Amino acid sequence: MSVFVQKYSKINHVSFIILKYYMNLLFYILFMLIPLSGFSGNSFFFEGNSPVTTPQHKKIKIYLDCNNCNSIFFRRQMPFVDFVRDQKLADVHVFVTTQSTASGSIKYHLNFIGFNKYADIQYKLEEISPQNETNILKWKRLLKIIETGLLPYLSRTPEIAQIRISHNNKKTPVVQNIDDTWNYWVFRLTQSTKMEYEKSRNEYTFWNSIRADRITDMIKFRTSVSYNYDKETYTQDDEKIESKKLSAGLNTNLIYSLTPKWSAGITGNFSSSSYYNSKFSSSLGSAIEYNIYPWDKSDQKVFTLSYHLKAHYYEYKELTIYNKFKEWKGAEGFELSYISRQPWGEIENTIAAYNYFYDFSKNNLSMRSSFSLNVVRGFYLYMNLRATCVHDQLYLPAGEVTAEEILLKQQKLATNFEFSARIGFRITFGSIYNNIVNQRL
């Protein structure tokens, strides 16, 4: 046994020497490579005057501000500009906002904002991407608009000599009246199924919805039907616990454009939810809304005040704490909403107040706020906040809530407030250029 140990120790010692030798050799090679690469040139740690990787500083510096754009795609397709990581470093800020159209397409608003010697060039282009386009087709469509939008800026640089303009359509387009067989009606059917299986936990979720829209400049009609079923099963020590949640609803809105700033409409709702002790509920209401800004500016700013008047009918699965199985109630509400999408960031604030007529103490006051701001160069701040004062839980069941129902979230619990918040920041510093694409590993 001792002989074996001695031999094993010798082998282990020899292996350690060999390993040490190769480690020293590796460090020696790395040590030799660093000075050979040159700290003043294109080294392993620094990138200096290499003609391959260093951007030409005469190029226009642009900041592409687009949430749904793949930055790698655009950097590869636009080598004639330098992409920078912050708008305050850019010569041109390409600020992109989106809106959904009545047909489900996406309307892009591209704002070109010049800085420095290009500060006098600011304008806006628009493009619509059909609903069936894949992401790559959307990006190619945007690429053409962005390249076109940069022409006035490029005309002031030597790069203009390298640009060639071509037009694929050799025939003069003929304006034709559109014959819409569907008469502006758009229908959507959505279905999703989710399944998760483990040894002691299973979950199955089914969600389905049908929606019909007819939207014109004067009238907006939207109706939708949805159904959601969620089942979770837990098994422990041969004991099985099941959690089921069911919800269904029908929502209808008819909105009429009275003037460029005034709107009015009626709404209808039918729903059922085991979580809210609702066997059946319905509401019929009317509303009027005023927007301080014209609606054709809604891609960047909206400031609305609205008043709502509703009649509710509730039918409960279980007897409520107010000793009701069913009841009629009238209610009113006010909403103030402000949305601003600007190159320096985005702000969205909504304040809503609702109360029942039969008892003004049965009310609900809520505030939702979110913003994302580019405070200073390289410093980005964002926050989401939601706070609600709850005094209108007419649906609470009179019986006691079990621990199982609480843990499985099968029933809404009594509360007089709800609050959630999320805040964060991002700091970026270093090289201002962002042209290089390297997706290895």
C-alpha cells in the first residue's frame, strides 16, 4: 500500500510540473502578443488607429432611437454612417414612434432631428408596414425610409459623392379609387395554449379571443369576445391540490369623432370571473372626451380629459359581505391622461376616479405613471408606478377565505389600497462609436 502511495505521489508531482510548465508557456505567449499588437494601434485591449475597425470620423454620427428595430441589421446595412450610443453624441437623432392602424398594420413615424451643423434640418417621414410582414421585411422597409431621410444631411458631407439613387418603378403610378370588399371591417381570431409539466406540479392554460373592428376617421367600432381557463395541479405525499380559474368577457365600444379634439361614445361589457366572485356582470355606459392636442399629433403627444357614465348589473357566485347575490348600480368616472413621446424620453400618466351614485364612499381612485428619460449623456432613468385607493369591492364573498385559496390566488382579497413600483437606471460610458458587429459565442 505504501509503495502504491509513493508511486502515485511521484506521478502527481510530475503532472504538476508539466502543468506548471504549460501554464508558464501560455502566459509567456500572451505577454509577447500584447506588445506586438501595439497599445497605440489595434491591440487586444485598446483599439486605436487601425483602418479596419476604427470609424472614419468624417461620417455622420446617428443615434437610432427605435424600440422595435434590430440594431445589428441597420449597422450592417448602413456603413456610410457612424452609429453612436447616445443621442447627445449624435449629429442626427432618428426618433421612431409607432401606432397600430385599423387593419392591424403598423404605422411608423420617423422624426429626423439634426444637431450641430445640421441643426437646421428637422422633418418627419411616415411608413406603413402591413400586418403580415415578418420582422426582416419591416426592417428592410424602415431601412429605405431611414436612408432616404438621411440624404439632406449626407448632402453636406463628402459621402454624397458615393451615393446613387435608383427607382424600381419605371411606370408612372396611376391613382385609383380603392374598392374595399370588406368595407373597413377587420377580424382577428387568437388562440393560445400553454402547458407545463413537472413531477409534482402541472399547469394548463387556454386562452381564446375573437375581435371585430371597423375604424374610419369618423367612427371607431370595436367588439371582442374572450375566454380564459387556467388549471394548476400540485402533488405532495400522494395529496393532490387543484387550482382552477375561469374568466370570460365581451366588450364593445362605439366612438364617434365630433371635432378634431372632441369625441363621444358608448360602451358595453359582459363578463364572468371566478377570481372576482362574478357569475355574471354587465355594464352599459356613455363617455365624452376632449383632447387638448389635435388627434393627428397623437403619435407624440396626447392630453385627454374624459367623463364616463355607467349602469352596472352584478350577479355573484357566492353571497357578498353586503348580503347580496345580485344588484344594480349606477356609477360615474373621470379620467385625466397625458402621454408624451419625445427624443429626450417618454412620459405616460393617468389619473382615474370612479364612484357609485348610491354611496359616494364606494369609490376608486387610481394613478398610473411611467417614464423613461435620457437625463444626461450616458445616463438613462426609468420608472413604472401604480397606486390605487380601493373602496368599491362590492363582490367580496361573505365566507372566510381558506389558506389554500390565498396561496393559489383563487380569489381576490379585501384591501383598501394597491401599490406597485419599479425603478431603475442605466449608465453607459466609453467609446461613442457603435458600428462594429461581432456575434461570436
